[in-house]
Amino acid sequence: MSVSCLRSFRVLALFGLLALSLPTLFAQQRWTEDQANAWYARQPWPVGANFLPSTAINELEMWQADTFDAPTIDRELGWAQAIGMNTMRVFLHNLLWEQDPKGFTQRMDAFLVIAARHHIRPVFVLFDSCWEPFPKLGPQHPPIPGVHNSGWVQAPGAAVLSDPAQYPRLESYTQGVVAAFANDPRILAWDLWNEPDNGNDDSYKKGEPKDKNAIILALLPQVFAWARSAHPAQPLTSGVWHGDWASIAAMPPLAKVQIEESDVISFHNYGWPEDFEAHVQMLEQFHRPLLCTEYMARGAGSTFDTILPIARKHHVGAINWGLVAGKSQTYLPWDSWQRPYVNAEPTVWFHDVFHVDGKPYRQREADIIRDLTSGK
């Protein structure tokens, strides 16, 4: 090799090394406590619901081109606005991106246009470990009579989760979606993975990878890194939902990752008000904004009447499960998987705020939400 060729080779090698190092050198870091708290101080108190239009059984049916129902979304977000809600937690899915990235992001933008019209800024959820592990694009099956959330699907599905060779698809989805809206003020936050170590009890046990928790324990930090590489102006989070939160050392392994990677701390709690407040106080040790991204299960002791005043006292964002009782059937309790409510709905709704005609399930609840969000 000539001297000139050798020099050229060294230059190219050095350039390649620098190129490989650039993402690391310029990667966005986790927000500091001061950054996170300064961001939260600029926000109105976040109050809202986990949103799925009543005409959709799951996130695929919500977002696919043939079933994206803008009129229903507009109508139902209007009901949320009327009682003072200003955010919605909304699930996405990697298959939607793989099928049609441009069309999917266009529909996300259409949703954001509608939401902004109602002064609602969503929290978008990228991945989810709950329910059916074999998601498929196309027409979704009808609701199973009498069963809670009978059509919800995981993202990614078990086949992708079990095959590291397919992870570049997940990276493309994460980076692509976050980058498309990284500086969009209409979005409140990104929730990267819902209940990552949820094993689904007996509902879908046969379809779960045997080493699911270990897989996601290794994958979740990568997902945070992928999202941060898009330099979002919005905070990243993933909500802790079970285990001992008294200290970081006592937490389950995935919860430690969630806490240590999140810009703002999010969590789920469906317990009695005493339990809710105790868990809020545990999480206050991390000195970051707190968002409860799932609560309100009337039959389990978690109600608007008791939980929302505590959330307001501690300035904790409060996003209950379910807005309108529709095809997801989440007004039915969890035990409907073992004992379907086929002949009659339960005496007390489990989740959800409105009937499909916009009438509140309980007017007093609507009044409480409106009063607390208006500062009364």
C-alpha cells in the first residue's frame, strides 16, 4: 500500500470512528431534577383519561386508515373538555408504523389537530406488555360479550419480542415517531412502555415468552436511548405499577430502570385512597414531577371522589382508565375474564366516565372533575 493510500485509509478510518461516536457524543441525556420540575411548573395540572374512541376495540382499530374515526374522536374529546380534562393517554403500535409510516403520522397529526381544538395535550404510549400477545393488522375481532378489554393487543407482539434480529424495526418505529413530533407543543409527554413486566396472569399466559421480563429488562434502556436520540422537547417516562417503592433498592428490577431512566416519574395505582397517597409519598423521594397514568377502578376502591382531591393536594397528574364505555368494555371488572357479565352489566361500573351518548355515568363525578380542575 502506498503512503498516500495509507494516509487516505487512516483518514477514512478516523472519520468512520468519529461517525460512530457522534450519536454518543451528542445523545440527549436524562433531564435533571431542575429541568423536570421547571417543565412541570409551566404546565396546568394534568388531568385526563386513557383514551380509546368508543368505536375501537384496541389501538390498531383506533389508528388504521379504514377505521380511524375522526368524528367520534372529536365528539368524545369534546365531552372530556367540558368537564375540565386537559390531557389523554393514547396508545400507539409499532405495526402501524411498519405498515405505513407516512399515513400513520398523518393520522397522529389529525388526532393532534382535534385534541388541540379541545385544549387537550396527549401522552403517547409506544409499547405495551398487556393482553393479547399476537397482534395482527387488518380487521379486529368484535368484543367478546361480557369481557373487560377483550381485544387489546401488546406492542410489540411475542414473535418480535422473542427475536432480537427484529429489534431494528422497533428502533425505527421509536425514533421515527418521536422524531416526527419531537418539537410539537401539542404533545405533553412520551410514555415509552406500559407495564413492561406485566405477565397477564392467566388471560394470555400461553402466548408469553418464558423469559419475557429478562428480555424487556435488557430492551427498555435501549428504547429510552432510541427515543432520546430524536431529541424530544417533551419528557420521557415509563410508569411503575407494582412492588415495593420505599427505596430504589427495594424495587423490582424493571421498576428501577423505569425510575432511573424517566425524566418525570409516572405510576399506576388502583387502590384505596390511603394506598394511593402512601405510594405518592414514596415516589416523592425522587424529587421529580409525578404523573399517575392509570387509576380509578370503582369496584377496587379507587374513585374520582377520593383519589382526585389527593392528587390535587400533592400536585400529581391524574389520568384515569377509560373515557367512554365502548367496544373495549372496560366498564366491566377485571374478573369478567373468569366470569363474563353476559346477561347484565355490573351494578357499579369499573372504569369509564361517559355513556356512548355523552351522558356521564355519574353526574357527581363529572362535577367533581370540573370543580377540581377549575380550582374550586
